[in-house]
Amino acid sequence: MNRLKGLLIISLNVLLFFVFGLCLAVFVPDLFKKSIDHKNSYIASFVFLALLILSVYGFIKGLQKIKKTRTLTVPYDKCLNIYFTSQIEYEEYRNLIFGLSFKRPFILIMFSLILLNILNIFVNKSISLLDQSLILQIIIGLSVVIFVPLIVYYQTRQVYKSNKLFHEKIIYSIDNHSVKITGETFNSELKWVHFNKIKETKNFFMLYHDKVVANLLDKKNMNTEDITKFRLFIRSLNLYQE
């Protein structure tokens, strides 16, 4: 069902992109005529840019729908036994959170629209002719672009400082039935049925309990053979994978 929805969304956005291209070819040349009203030029160019970004956003959402289809399971009949010790550094955690936060389509679309709006204002208006409403748009837009990353940075730093698990050396023992996690102050065992999604990034395997909470397996502490084995093993699990 997710695959069908994804293909439908992609098809509709390809059509939207085609219509956008036709409009671009017909109307954009008029935007550069000297006689055109600057206000109408600003509005038209902004609408075109917004439609382009929305079509790309829809295309991305369609791909995400397809990816959310459960991966076909591949039997894994070998004995899995992976053992390693890990402690996540602040820089690694910060880079992970920033990557996950600012690769979201909604954030990319929002930032793009804000920056394009500011660019259009300067292209179609000289600084001396900016009225209060346009100046306010610029201030609000720049504030969002600057302060949102700062807020994410502050929250990430606070979470890392307050979570004792980041400051302990943790031993991971992974087999066919569960992942055992042993720290200096805790000990837990999680069966694979406990997780609902596994995501692999450049530096981590993320074992999700729900949409937000995940255990992080740091790949730099796993040898190449174990990483390969684990990739093959998780394909045998009936879980969403990214």
C-alpha cells in the first residue's frame, strides 16, 4: 500500500513539475521586461519558486513512502555473535542529530523558501526602496535561518550532558535473538521484536524503539566483517529499514 501511494505521489509531482516547466517557459521571459511592474514580478517569481520546491518536496515524500515498505526478509541461518565496546563522543552525536534534523524535507523546504524570498526581495527592490513590511520579512527570515540551528545545537548539547549513558563505556553483545547492552550503571537485553525500524547512517546503526527513541551502534567500534554480518542479519528481520 505504501509503495502504491508513493508511486501515485511521485506521478502527481512529475506532472506538477511538467506544468511548472511550461509556465516557466511561457511567463518567465516577461519578468525581465523593463516595463513590467516590480511588485508583480516579485510575486510571480516567488510563486514559481514555491511551486518548484513543493514539487521536489512531493517527489521526496513519494520516495519516502516507497522506502517505508517493509524490506523483503532474507533468511539468515548463520550464528551471529558480535561483541564490542563503545562510547559515543559529543562531536559524533552532534553531527548525527544535525544531519537527521536538517535533511528532513520540511526543514529543507522551509529554509529554501525563506532564502529565496529574501533573495527575491533584494533582486526586485533596491535597499533604499524597502518598506517596513519587506524589512520585517527579511528580519524574521534571517532569524529563523540563524536561530533554528542554534536551538538544535543547544538542545543537542544539553541532551548529551544530561544523559549519563553517553559518559559510560558500553559493552554491546549482539546475537540472533537479542542485543545485550551493559554499562557501568545499567544492564539490559532487548529482543529484536522490540524494535520497529533500523536505520543505517554513515557512522551508526540506529535501532528504533519508536519514531524518536533509538539505540546507537557506533560503526567505528565494529570491524568490517561484523558490519557486513550485521547488514546481512538485519535483512532477515521483519522491520522497516532505511
